[in-house]
Amino acid sequence: MANIPLLRAVLRHHASQNGLRSVLYRDRVGYCGNGLSSVLYRDRVGYCGSGLRSVLYRDRVGYCGSGLSSVLYRDRVGYCGNGLSSVLYRDRVGYCGSGLRSVLYRDRVGYCGSGLSSVLYRDRVGYCGNGLRSVLYMDRVGYCGNGLRSVLYRDRVGYCGSGLRSVLYRDRVGYCGSGLRSVLYRDRVGYCGSGLRSVLYRDRVGYCGSGLRSVVYMDRVGYCGSGLRSVLYRDRVGYCGSGLRSVLYMDRVGYCGSGLRSVLYMDRVGYCGSGLRSVLYRDRVGYCGSGLRSVLYRDRVGYCGSGVRSVLYRDRVGYCGSGLRSVLYRDRVGYCGSGLRSVLYRDRVGYCGSGLRSVLYRDRVGYCGSGLRSVLYRDRVGYCGSGLRSVLYRDRVGYCGSGLRSVLYMDRVGYCGSGLRSVLYRDRVGYCGSGLRSVLYRDRVGYCGSGLRSVLYRDRVGYCGSGLRSVLYRDRVGYCGNGLRSVLYRDRVGYCGSGLRSVLYRDRVGYCGNEFGAMQRSNK
């Protein structure tokens, strides 16, 4: 595009020779290829290949593969492989495997392996290898080692060693040693030693010694001695003596006596009585009853009942019923029913029904129905229907219908209809109609009509008409008429007439009339 006049002349001649009706906009658009009726926007859009009618937005969209009719948004979406009709949203979603319609989330998930057509997200994940069609982003992601199928986040994650399948977050997580499958957070967590499978938080946690499986918080916790499995908070806790398995908070807590395994908080806690193994927080905690081995925080915790070995935080936790061994946080957790061994956070979690062993966060999670073993976050997730084992995030995800196993983000994703396995982002994506497997971004993309597989960005793109596979940017682009495959930028471009395949930039360029192969300036 360096010599615009020459290029325009060549293209006009080419158009006249080949019966093409393309317009080459000098500033913004170029027409590439021959025998094609596509428009290639030089800055934003390119059309690659031949015999294809897809629009490839150079900055936002790419079309990969051949014989495919999918749109690959370069920044947000990628389509990998061929013969697949799935849409992979780059930031949030990946499509893994073949013949699968699963959603793979970018931040948490990467699909590595071979013979797979999954996409691995650029910022967090890189995929290296061969025979694969995955994308490995150069800046953010690296893959270290060989013969490994792990995901290594370059900025956040690192993978050290070989033959390992663990994920190591580079900034937050580190994985040290070999033959280990533990996760070590680098900033927060460290893993020391070998043959250990414990997690050691580097900033908060430290793990000292070997052959131990305890967690020691490095900044707050220290582990002293050997052969011990206790946790010692370094800043707050100290561990004195040997052969003891108690926790001693160094700043706040002291351990008094010997042969005792209780915890005595020095500033806040005292140990009362003898032969007892309870923890008594002096300011906050009291020990009630005898022969009990529970911990009762006086201000925060209460122990109700007898013969029970549960921990009941009085302010935060409550234990209801008897013969139960569940932990019920009173403020945060509630345990409802009997004979159940589930944990129910009262503020955050609720457990509804009986005979169920699911965890239901009351604020965040709700569990509806019976005989179900799904987890339903009440605020974030909702589980509707019965006999379903899907996870439905209530705030982010909603699951509508029954017999479906799709994930529907309620705020971001909505799933409408039944028998469909598409992912619909509620805020970003909307899925309209039934029997369709297209992805529609609700804020950015809208999908109108049925039986269509086009992507329509709602804010930027609009799709008008039916049976058309063009992309229409709503703010920038408008598509007028039907049976036409031109792109019309609404702010910059106008399309005049019918039966024409030219692009008319409204501010810079106008193409008026019909059956013209040359470019005319309009003074609109």
C-alpha cells in the first residue's frame, strides 16, 4: 500500500479486466486476491485466502483454516482446527478436543496436547509443541520443558522441571524440585525439599525440613524442629520445645507447660485446667465442658452440645444438632438438618434439603432440589431444575431448562432455550433462537434471526436481514439491504444502491450508482 495511486490504477485495471467491482479505499481499505468480492480494510480488516467469503478484521478478527465459515476475532476469539463450528473466545473461552462443545476459560484453563484443536490463551497460557494448532503468545506465555502438557503462564506462572504436569504461577507460584505434583505459589508460596506434596506459601508460608507434609507460613508462620507436623506462624506464632504438635502464636501466643498439646495464645489466650487438650483463647476464647476436645473461641466461638468434636465459632460459627461432626460457622456458616456431614456457611453458604452432601454457599451458593450433588453458588451460581449436574453461577451464570449440561454465566452468559449446548454470555453475549450454535456477545454482539451462524457485535456490529453471513459493525458499520455481502462502516462508510459490492467510506469515500467498477468520490 506504499504507492497508493499506482495501486489504485492497477486495481482499477484489474477490476476492469476481471469484472471485479471492488473499491480500494486509499487510506483505509485494500482489495486483495482475485475472483473475490470481499473487502479488505487495510487498517482493520483483511481478507486472506481465496474462495472464502469471510471477513477478517486485521486488528480484531482473523480467519484461520480453510473451508471454514467461522469468524475468528483475533483479540477476543479464535477458531482453531477445521471442520469445527465452535467459537473460541480468547479471553474467556477455549474449545478443547474435537466434536466437543465444551467451554474452556482462558484464565484458568488451557488445553495442551496433540491432535487437539483447542486454543490456549495468550496472556496466561502458551502452547508449544508440534502437530498442534494452538496459539502460544510470545509476551505473556512460555512453555518450558519437553514432553510436557502443562500450561506455563509466563508472567504469572512458570513450570520448572520435566516430566511434571503441575502448573506453576511464575509471579505467584513456583514449583521446586522434581517428581512433584504440588503447586508452589512463588510470591506467596514456596515449596522446599523433595518428595513432598505440601503447599508452602512463600510470603505467608514457609515449609522447613523434609519428609514433612505440614504447611508453615513463611512470613506469619515458621516451622521449627523436625518430625513435627504442626504449623507455626512466624510473625504471630512460635513453636517452643520438641516433640510437641501444638501451635504457638509467637507474638500473640505462648505455650506453657509440658506434655500438653494445647495452644495458649500469649496475649489473647490462656490454658485453663489440666488433662485437657482444648485451646482456650484468653481474651477471645473459653473452654466449656469437660472431656471435650473442641476449640471454643470465647468471643468468636461457642461449643454447643456434648460428645461432639466439632468446632463452633461463636460469632462466626455455630454448631446445630448433635452427633454431627460438621463445622458450622455461625455468621458465615449454618448447618441445617441432621445426619448430614456437609459444611454450610451461614452467611455465605446454605445447605437445603437432606441426605445431600453438597456444599451450598448461602450468600454465594444455593442448592435447590434434592438428590443432586451439584454445587450451586447462590449469589454467583444458581442451580435450576433437578437431575442436573451442571454448575450455574447465579450472578455470572444462569442455567435454564433441564437435561442440559451447559454452563451459562448469568451476568456474562445466558443460556436460552433447551437442548442447546451453546455458551451465551449474558452481558457480552446473547443467544437468540433455538437449534443454533452461534455465540452472540450481548453487549458487543447480537445475533438476529435463526439458522444463521454469523457473529454480530451488538455495540459495534449489527446484522440486518436473514440468510446473510456478513459482519456489520453497529457503531462503525451498517449493512443495508439483503443478499449483499458488502461491509458498510456506519460512521465512516455508506453503501449506496443495490447489487453493488463496493465499500463506501462516508467521511472519506463514496461510491454511488450501480454496476460501476471504478471508484468515484462523493461529496456527502
